[in-house]
Amino acid sequence: KSGGAHILKPLMSPPNREEILNTLLDL
Amino acid sequence: RQDLNFGQVVADILCEFLEVAIHLILYVREVYPSGIFQKRKKYNVPVQMSCHPELNQYIQDTLHCVKPLIEKNEAEKVVVVIMDKEHHPVERFVFEISQPPLLSISSETLLSHLEQLLRAVILKISVCDAVLDNNPPGCTFTVLVYTREAATRNMEKVQVIKDFPWIVADEQEVLMQEPRLIPLKTMTSDIVKMQLYVEERAHKS
């Protein structure tokens, strides 16, 4: 917490570079 | 003027802008292969937008959850964090947002003036690699939102609807040792003020 702010983030992570590369052919 | 919910107007405009900004940051900072990006025109400038469905959906779901906070002027900052393989931040693109009390509005110039301001911010992002060091390979990203504890309740409903839950960010994703601060753009309009700056880690690799 910084200065009383509540800092939130999505639980799920975005697709990473490898996951993107692996799906390129499918797309 | 009373009928128009200005919080909603600002949230619509900012979320659309943040979507373009996030795509462009991911392109310029080479977080993903350039092949998944397509040249598009937004705010009358060329930008790069991903056409990868999974990544695009992730960004949309993220902003969909942030929107209720912006609508109620409870999102103090939206931060795009680029992290290295060990999930330590190497760069933080900080969008500080505030909505001033409505004093005098002339709607004719409001939106066209706001578009010019957002266009300038987008242009600054598109050339920010000139003032930033290269990132190490294997970086990924996350989005943080700074809000008040009571405001988190405003996000609960949309998280369930979108099936896109949020948690309190880890300290390691929030703090950065000896960041170098690079101001990119400050904009002031009648309905929203925004400051964009980058915090860059001194030793990235």
C-alpha cells in the first residue's frame, strides 16, 4: 500500500510471449 | 448537462484511450513479437494494435473492471508494469488520473480538445523508446490500479460478471529500486487531468 492507496492487480496473468508464439500458427 | 453522467463520459473516453495506450506500450517495448500487431489509426495518428484474440480479451477484461472506478473518480493511478523473468518491474508506465470539479463546460470544444490532448499522449508513447533503455528478453506485463479501500467494492460486481478476479498486488510488483523518473506528458482538460510518466529501473538486465 502506498499512502493509503489500495493497489490491485488482475489475479490472472496475460499470455506470455511463448504462449503467443505457440498460437500464431493456429491463428 | 445534468442528464449527462460526466463520470461515465470520462470513463468511456479514458478506457478507450487506455486500451490504445496499453497496446502501443506492449508494441514499442517489444513485450510481444511485432508480428501480432497491426497498424491502425486512432486519434488521427498511426498506432499499433495487437490482433491476438487472447491478449486483446485480457486487456479488455482488465479495463472493463477498472471502468467503474474511473466512473466514480476512484482510480487514482493506472499503471502498466513491465516485468522481467523474475517478475521484478523494469518499467512502470504510470497514468495518474484526476477529474476536476465541473465548473464551466462548453461541449462544442470539449471533446475535440480532449481528442487533441489524448493524441499528444499517444504520440509521446510511440517515441518513448528513444528515452528508455532496452528491456531484457522474456518480459511480461501486468496492470495495477491504485484506489481507495472502500472503492474496491465498486469493482466486485464487474469482476464476477467478467469472471476476471482482482487481488491486492504483491509489494515486489509495486516497488522499484532507485527508479529513474521520465515524464512523458501532462494533460489538462475541463473534465479530466492526466499525467503520464515512466519509472525505469536503473539496472535492467
